[in-house]
Amino acid sequence: MNTLLQQPTQHRLLCASILFLALLSNQVFADPANAGPDVTIIAGKEEVVYEFRQNGVLRMIRVVPNWGKPYYLVPEDPTRGNGDLEQAGALVPSWTLRQFERKKP
């Protein structure tokens, strides 16, 4: 029977490299600092509010009303708060007016 230790050195290095990369990628995905944003969904009678937080900081608010187009709440003065919407002061609505889509071949 042919075991890993009996194979040529190149095969052992290749296997060791694959194992190392698998362990490394597992550490990257398991690290909470690299996690994506946390989304809080608040359902109301007239609208659904999505709050996007990253590392506990409120970064984006999306409002989807029962009637009308969805919109985002953005800071009135984008230079305040360093991206934290809770420290930005007044928030104003912002709608997407036009969205371009790629045609699929």
C-alpha cells in the first residue's frame, strides 16, 4: 500500500500546502472582525426598516414602505460622524432615481 510518507517530496509539499491554505481560510472566515454587517429588521405597519451595522456602528438604514419606492436614510451633512449614522445628526431620505442593469449575453 502506498502511503503519503512513501510518495515523492513534491506530493507531500503539495498536500501540506493545501492543508495549510485550508486552515488559513478557515481562520479568515471564522474571525468575527472579518464578518459582514449585522442586519436588524424592524417591521412596522407602514414600512420595514433595515438597519445595517458593522462592528456595532450603524452604517446604513434602508426603508421599504408598503406603498412607494424604497429609500435610504443618509446624513444631512456627510462630513459629520465618520460614517456612524447615530452621530451624524439629522438624517434625510435618499431615493435611487435610475439604476442601470447589464444585459445578459
